[in-house]
Amino acid sequence: MPLPNEIQVRLTPEKIAAHCQELDKQSASAGHTLAALTGLQTCLATMVPSGDHGLPVYREIMAVIEQHATATRARLLEESAIALVRALRERNQHEITHIHAALSRNGFMLVAKQAIAQLLSEELVVSTAWAKSWCEDAITRAQAASGYPDSLNFQGAGIQPEAYAAMTEMFAYLGGSVTYIA
């Protein structure tokens, strides 16, 4: 029996499966769905008494959530790869930065490799040259904005450090190498 200041929740694998499907329908994007599923996993892992973690029903409920999270993660990576192909074709640094920020480092690597595989050879050459030029220009501007010969000032140059990180990683996955010589 719950105390006056607490509630009990009764969960079944079927209820959780229905809830996961509803989360997916109501979420604006795969990223939002994944965040909600991750939150649900964390909530259950912390709120369910640790002694119940070994129960078959607990493991089954967590497996249902993980199954939905895995499918959502795959969808998020696919959507991101499509967006990254478009961003490379349009030479859209802002979109590349947005995609980079939304994913883990490993996720961005997977998406970048998938996107690069979808580019035609001439698109790959153009994208690589553009990314190289963007990175070199960013370094030149950051050096000029710095008062010191051996440091870079991206913010002083009007360049977001996140944009530089995204573009240098993108350039590296395209096969380039950014070098900075002070």
C-alpha cells in the first residue's frame, strides 16, 4: 500500500509498447522520440526498486523500450544522413553544424560515412574542396583575430567553435586533414 505522499504505477510490457508507439506519434522528430525513450528508461531504472530489476517483467519492459529506442536511433541516423547529403550538396555549413551538434561523435561519423557513400564522385570532389576551403578560411580568420601568433580566436573572427569542429570533422571524413601551423 502506498504512503499518502506517493503513487504506485502498474506497468506491463504491452502498456509500455503502446506508450512507446504513442511517443513516436506525438514527437516532432526521431530525436525527440529518442530523448523521450531514453528518459523513460532512466526513469524506470531509477524509480523501480533495485530488487525488482531482476524480475522477468522488468527486463521485458526494459527490452521493449530498448527495441523502440534502437529502431528510433536507426531512423534518426537515416534522417541525419539524408540531411547531411543535402547539406553537402548545398554547401550548407549551418546544417552540417546542426547535424553534428545533434549526434554523438560516433553517430556523426556513421552519418558522415553514409552520406559520403551517397555522393557522386564529382560531388565528393566539390564537397571536399569546399570543406577544405571553409576550414582554411576559418583558420586564417581566427589567426588574424588573435593577438597572439600561436593561438586562434574563432569567436573574435565571428566563427562559432561548434561550426569549426563540425566542419573539420566533416572534412576529415571526406578524406582531408586540417593542419594549423603557428
